[in-house]
Amino acid sequence: MSAGMPGSGEQIRQVPVGDIQIPDVRVTSQMSTEEREELVRSIAARGILQPLLVSSHEGALWVQDGRNRLEVARLLGIPTVP
């Protein structure tokens, strides 16, 4: 299962943040403190506007794109993410 952009043949749905695993290896650069604070403010004010991309592997969901958004959602106590 994956959640993708409309029109790509994939579905966007809400998934509990606790159901999504984060890989140990970070494939993107880490955000600066300033960038992270801005993302926190943005998500707190408007929610997550761009859906995460997840994949299923051995019965677990893994974030492929949107790790920072997922981490901020967990920080803010947001129960589900698109």
C-alpha cells in the first residue's frame, strides 16, 4: 500500500502516525533548527498539506517521503497523517 498524489492511481488516506515506521538511515539532509521550527508552526497552523509517501514491507508501513512531516506530527500529537 502506498499513498500518493491524486491521478497517479494511488490513494490518499489518513493513517495513524503510530502505524508508520521511520527507517534508521536518513536519506535526506537533516533540517536546521530554524527550518524545523517553521515546519512545526506551519503544520500547527494549517495541518499537513502534502501527503506522506509510505510503502508496505513485511506487514509494516515505512515512510518513504515525508519523514520530517511525520516527526512533527508526532511532536504535535496529531493522530493521523495523509
